[in-house]
Amino acid sequence: MFQGAARGDQHLPSGVVVASFETYDQAQAAIAKVSGAEAELKGLAIVGNDLKLVERITGRLTWGKVALAGAMRGLGFGAFIGLVYMLLVPEAIASVLLFPLLGLAFGILLGVVTHSMTRRKRDYASVQQVLAARYDVVAPQQSAGRAMHIIGQRGGAAAPVAAEQPPVQQPPVQQPPVQQPPVQQPPSPPAA
């Protein structure tokens, strides 16, 4: 998702907004629709607008929860180091059990110390996300018309991408016959 920033692209994409969506998944589906139609994808971009940082509180942090979370992280890290050590030194099988136990102890210690330092400011667990209010699909000027036609949005209306349905045939409207007003003959001149 953030691959462009690694290459040094530090500018907003230029072009025409061909569609707007409420969710990122809808914008991705629109790009997939353009790709499925074998249209040009180069230059298309999804731009999130009106970014908001959302922090969702998942619960209260207690000493027990902090110690258990630290123990799990330390146990996993210690088991990884133990397996790597066993691959490098196969005759040291007894030390394979030592590394997870050391990781467990250090994980608990580190978790408790860290929580004691931040406990007064932050005694809850949370998850942070960056969300956008609207996601625009932007296309270069030369391919914007085709992309807009494939996606099926006109005038930037935010509508979900739906499966393409065949157009409904409407019966032709019959016009009533046009009646011509009668043509009046000019009066004939009097005979002399």
C-alpha cells in the first residue's frame, strides 16, 4: 500500500478524479474492475481525503495483563533465538530450552517496567488507525474517460461498485401525428 513512498514519490498524483468512494475496499474494487477490462492502469491512484487518526480503546491495562503480554512476547522471541542457536550449534540441544525461559523472564520484566513508567498517563490498551472520509480514484487526463466509463460513475457521485448489468431496453415512444392547421385561401378580388 505504501510502496510509492519508498521510491521517493513525494507529490500528489495529478489527473482527473474519475470516481469517489466511502471505503478503501470500494476504491480497490474499482481499480480491479479497470484491470479486468484490460485498460491502462499506469498512472491510476487512490487518494484518501480528510484523514483522521482513530484510536480504539480495547480495554484497561492491569499488572496481570501487562505481565502476560510481556511473557508471550518474550517467550516467542526466546524460542526464535533458541531455534536459530540450535541450527548454528546442533550439539547444544539443552540450551534450546534455556532461551525461551530467558525470553519469558525478560519479557515480563520489560513489560512491567515499561507499564510502571507510563501507568499514570496511559493505563489502557488501544489500537490506532488512519482513516479517510473519502477515497478518490485519480486517472491521468489521457485515460480518465475510459477509466470513468469502466468504473461506471458519472459526475463523481459516490456509489458502490456494482456488477455490470446489461442495459434495459425501453420500447420506443410513439409520437402522435402532427396536425397541420388548414391553409386559408386569400379572398378573391371582386369582379368588375
